Amino acid sequence: MRRYYEILGLRPGATREEIRQSYRRLAKLYHPDRNPSEEAKHKFIQIQNAYEILTDDVRRMQYEAMVLNDSRNRQDNERRDQVYKVWIEHQQKQATFRQGNDHTGQRVNSTPPLSKGARMLHLVTNVFFMCLFAAILIVPIHRYFEQQKLPEAQQRSILFFIFPALLGVLFLCFGYYYWFVLKEDQKTTRSK
């Protein structure tokens, strides 16, 4: 795409008067009657073409819209290229990480290991929930034995205490299996 403002030595958006003055100055330098070289003739044709387009309002608006669109396309392409480069780098890092080997020649775990603090926090939460589930089991049993001290007319049915206790047993079993047995199985599977 020709850069008509550059040909006339002007900045984009120059006024009609600036275009006319620049055209006259350059036409005197490169006119074939004053400068007989082939390069001057070619340059004069470019100057004349630039002048015709920039002085005609309709053609000038079309040209400026084309330049703006070209600039936007170039910027979009640059952004697209940058995103593509970042994506390629990310994919290469992932591939390197997946293909990485430790000293024994085994494949490295694809999930990063937990830090010591995170493992400790994980253990503390597991113990907390196990204690909570144990409390769900123990509290109804304790209440049942406290109730036995009351007169029989004020005592509640044993089912009132059995259902929460069974729920506590269920939670306790599930928690133990999930947090201790299942997690240990996953650790041994990862280390293989």
C-alpha cells in the first residue's frame, strides 16, 4: 500500500494547504523538465498521484479508511501472533514437564507435590472432621445414658438416640475410608 503522506513528506491528516505547498515544492524538484533522470520521472508520477488522491475529499477519505483498516489488521495480526507464541510456549512447557524423567527413569508425577505446610493443613482438617464425626456418634450415646437417670415417663424412645449414633458411625466410616485409606492408595499409585 502506498503511503501518500510519506511521499509528499507530510504527517497524516495534513491540511489541504500543507498538501498543496508540499506538492509544489516536490514537483519543482522532480519535474521531468527540470530533472531528466528516470528516478525523478518515477518519483514525480508518485507525487502527482499522491496529490490527486489527497486533494480529492472522497478519495482521501477512502484512502484514510484503508490505512486505518490496514493498521488495525496489522495490530490484530500482531496480537494474534503474540497469543499464539504464548500458547506454543505453554504447550512446550507442559510437554517438557510430562516427558520429564526423574533419576530412576520413571515418569515424573504430573501434579506438583504439596508443600509441607499444605500437607500439615490437610492432615489437621482430616483429624478435625474425624473428631466431629466421632462427636456425632458419642453425643447421642452420652445423652441416652444421661436420660436413664430421669423418670421413665420423661424418657425418650431409644430410636431418638440410635439414628444420630448410626449417622455418626456412617460419617466416621466414610471419613476414615476417604481421608486415610483412599488417599494412601492414591499416594502409592502415584509413586509407582
